[in-house]
Amino acid sequence: MNPRQQAERRGHMAETVALWFLRLKGYRLLARRFKCGSGEIDLVMRKGGTTAFIEVKARSAHDDAVIAVTSKQSKRISAAAAAWMARDARAAASHCRFDIVTVSSNLRPRHIENAFYGDR
């Protein structure tokens, strides 16, 4: 398996860990790997009246994972979120936010709510 395949596999595992972690916190999955022409969102989830657009990052340390979400990446996530809200009236009419879930090498997740603003 080449390094790119290994990284992709590690990313899918981190998404699965993040998904179950958030489900245990009461979030409901709306979409996984939502893609549109302007970007991609790892997880779109809802809890109560809040829609969360979640970027999942797997790194050996949580701080490294947070730093890995660049300004360019956050803009692409924001653009994809706008596309999501254009087709989901409930999300468009309610509170939305951008979160990051970091997954460390021992598969321990950490959820950071309001991790960035969409226009960063």
C-alpha cells in the first residue's frame, strides 16, 4: 500500500471514530463526505437546532491536527457549507457552525466547536 492510500485509509478511520464520538454526544448525521464543485465537508451533523459542518483531522497530536486546517481549506469548507444550506432550508434558517474533530494516533477524538469562521 502506498503512502497516499495509507493516508486515505487513516482519514476514513478518523472520520468513523469522529462520527461515532459525535453520535454519542447526541449529534445526528446528515451527510458524510459531502462534495460539491467548490469544496468538501467531512461530516454534516445536527444537534437540536444547530447544524455543524465538521472537518476531521487525524494527526499524532491534537494541536498538529488543528494547525492542519489552513485558511484556504476553511474557505473551501465554507463554500461547500453555503452549497449545503442552499439545498437544506432547515440549515439555512438555523444556527450553523464550523467544528473540527481531531483524532490522535491512539484514536482518541477531541471536538472543537466553533473552531473557525467560514470567511476566514
